[in-house]
Amino acid sequence: MPPAAPRHAPQSPAELARRAEALLPLRPADLHVLLVLSDGPLHSYGISKAADSVAGRVALELGSLYRTLNRLRTEGLIEPVAKIERGPQGQERRTWRLTALGRAVARAEAERLREVVEAARTRKLLRDPMS
């Protein structure tokens, strides 16, 4: 059996899409973290604050956020930026960014949710925003 490819080896768009689909559906907190990081790298506290502005009514408390970040890192959806920042009291702040797989998963989940919303509109559970 050939050795497994490194986690960050370049992947074809088809391979990324296949791997992304296998990770759906996402937990709401996972999607919010990926949405926030799609704007660029942030440290944990910044992720928590930025998530407050994302629609969906998901509160990312720091304790649960650290578990979410660990899970997303284990799944290869986010990775730490090599440089560690220092906070106001000198504490270390790890900064996180999306991986290519993380961006593909966020895109696939957004598409999946769009389809859910369209199905709800078809069944008259939601108003058409154009009417």
C-alpha cells in the first residue's frame, strides 16, 4: 500500500470537493468558524468576536470555541499560522487560518444550505425575498 499523502499536499479540485462532501453537514459552530476565517487569519478571541456578527444566532463561548478549533484542526479544515502573537498581558495568541479543504468544506456547506432554503421556499415555509 502506498504511503498516505501529506495532509497539505496539493489536491485536485475534484478531490477537494469529494473530501468536502464527506464532512457534511457541519455543526453550526464549525460553519461559523469557517465563515469567519474565510475573511483571513484570526486568533481565537478575534474569531469569537467576529462570529457575533455572522447570522445564525450561534454563540461561540471561548471554552467551546477551543474544542471546535481543535476538532477543525484535526479534520484538516484549519491550521495555525506559524507566528504566535502576544496579547495585551503578554499571553500567547495562536492565529488560525483556513486550509484549502476548509474553504472547500465551507463552500460546500453554504451550497447545501442554499438548497435547503430553496426547498423551504418551494414548500411555502419561507417568503420569497423578491416578493
